[in-house]
Amino acid sequence: MSETAERMEQLETALHDCAGRPSEARVTLPPEAYYDPDWFALERAKVHERDWLLLGHVSELPQEGHYLCVDVLGEPLFLVRDEAGQLRILSRVCRHRGADMRPEQDAGRARGFVCPYHHWSYKLSGGLRHAPLMDGSAALDPKTCRLPEFRHEVWQGFVFVTFDPDAPPLAARLDHLETRIENWRLAEMVVLRKQDWPAPWNWKIMVENFLEGYHHIGTHARSLEPIWPGESHETESASVGTTMLRFPNSADYLARRVHRPPSAEAEGLGAISGLSDEDLAASLVMSVLPSLTGFLIEDRAYIFRILPTGPEATSLTTYELTHDELLQTAGAKAKLPAEFVMFDTFHQEDLALLARMTAGLKARAARPGALSLYEEPIWQLQRYLSGKFRD
Ligand code: FES
Ligand SMILES: [Fe+2]
């Protein structure tokens, strides 16, 4: 066996061992799992190439011709609403000689796509519209030539892609999550703010940080801990490939943000109509592994799109979403800059710690560590990965 194969076998054995441990004996994955390029290639092949990955939200594509460019696992894609109003995920690779047709604007509205190299043009549905000066070629059949299309599924307004033609439908494994979050009506939300962030670390470092609330006591000691203390949150049971945390909202929180009539003085944008008392009693942190993590509070959702680009490189995009009805209330729009501060503060705190994790895990002295009972979602990620390696 080659040295690489041996190393991979050891890491896989460690993964299955982690995933099989009882709650009081759980440990982190070996540090190499967070930077080894061979392990990353295996994870990519067994996890990301075969599961569903988040691309965007339906409100980004309200009308025909709206498109987004997203690169997923090195694959240049258009997410587009075509002439008939259908969402499609098309390759951006020109059928002539393979240029990436990325337009100047990564998002916008178009009548079709034109390759800048020799001006072949395509319809929004992907079919070839026109290939100039190609009449003499018998190798091109303009009727059948079209941009390759990939499978997509829309769940709660979020558009996912898979490169695996045999991947089981996504929604089937998200029943539990859907029941829990349905009153937020994520599919009807609009994007308040979308941002790309540098994330020079392994995708699991990014995901694991979002999955657990234990770190509120350290990373967010001054920002989130006073509102949602690490000590008071619970991990709810969730199906494999999802996680769900519940952070109780204190009476003071509800008084400041929910029970005051929306006005310029009240904090937040009010409460989304249709949320039950039980919904308002706690804020939720959820994930649809491996690419979506989210934080739902009474007036909005924060969604993280996490797509690996290398063993220590991740494409990170954050979405803040809410309902138009809340934006129409008095003074709501004027409040937004101040409202964004909460997110910016805790997100910057996380990013600083993720840089420390990245450096620490590569040190010679790094070893697997014990997980607290509060870190059950880290084990849920291990269990999900272990299942993917056994599939
Ligand atoms: S490569 Fe696109 S038109 Fe030639
Ligand atoms: Fe955090």
C-alpha cells in the first residue's frame, strides 16, 4: 500500500471511530483532516460531488432573464430563470472551444448569454441561438447544441445543485427541519444583504464553528453570550445531514424586540407574522450539510453558503433575509445599517477565531481533543461524513 493510501486509511478509520462514539466519549477529527490535500480530494469526491450544494435564493431571480454566476467545485455555472420562468442551472462553458462565458456582472438580467470569444450566443434555456460564420461546418447541429444542464432542487426558497445524477432527492431528508422552520416562510423572504468573505481555511472549520453554540462563552463573550448564553442552548435531534440548535430568547429580549410595536425606537424590525409563541421562544441555528448553515431569529434569517475550493480554501457567502412586510413598517429601512452591526460584529469575531484554528491545527503539537456535550453537532457532522464514506 502506498504511503498516501495508508494515511487515508488511517484517517478514514479515525472518522468512523469518532462517529461511533457515545456522547460522553466524543473527540474531534485528527488535525490532518483539516488540511491534508489527499483527504480533501476524498471528501470532495465522496461528499460534495454526491450531495446537494447551495447556490442561491429564489428572490435573487424574480423574473425571466435574472441570473447569477456561481462557481461550485471548480464548475462555472449560471443559475438562471429562463424565458418560460423555469429555474435552470447551466454550465457557463461555451460549446465551441470551451471559454467560460462569465459576463461582466456576476448577477443581473439578460436576454441570453454571449460568448466573448467568437460570439456564439445561447438562449436563457441553454439552447444555441446563433453561431456566426459556421454554415460550412457539418460538425455543428444548431438544433441539438446546448449548454449542459445540472440537476437542481428548490427547498424553502433555496436553490441547490447536485452533480450526481443518482443523488436521492434533497427534500426527502429535510422533513424534520422543514416542520421546525416553516413559519419563517424562508421562500417568501427577500435578500437584505449578500456578502462574499475571504475564508482561507478548510470547509469543516467554517461549518463546525457555525454548528455549535458552546463557543459563545469565548468567541462571543461580549456580543452573543449576553443574549444567547452558551450554557442555555440545546441540541435538538435531527436527521442525518442536518443539525438544529435552540437558543431560548429571554423575556428581556422578547420585550425589547418582539412585544414593542414596530417603531423607530424598537429594536429590530418586529416579528414575522405567523410565528407562534413557541417559535418566538427561541432562536434557531440549523444546517443542511454540507453547504448551508443558518440562524433564524424573529425578524430575519442569516444563511451561510459554504463551498470548498481547496483543502484550506472556502468560498463563503452570507445572506441576510427578511420579509417585505417588515421592511414596509415605519422607519424599518433607516434602521438597517444599525441592524447589520449585530451580524458584522459576531461574524468578525468568528473569522478571527477561524484563523487561529487554521494555524493551530497545523502545528506539530496538534492532537484530537475532547468534545463537550454542548458540541453534539460536531459529532453529527462526523456521523454524516462517516455515512458518506461508507455509502
Ligand atoms: S469559445 Fe465560445 S464562441 Fe468560441
Ligand atoms: Fe460564532
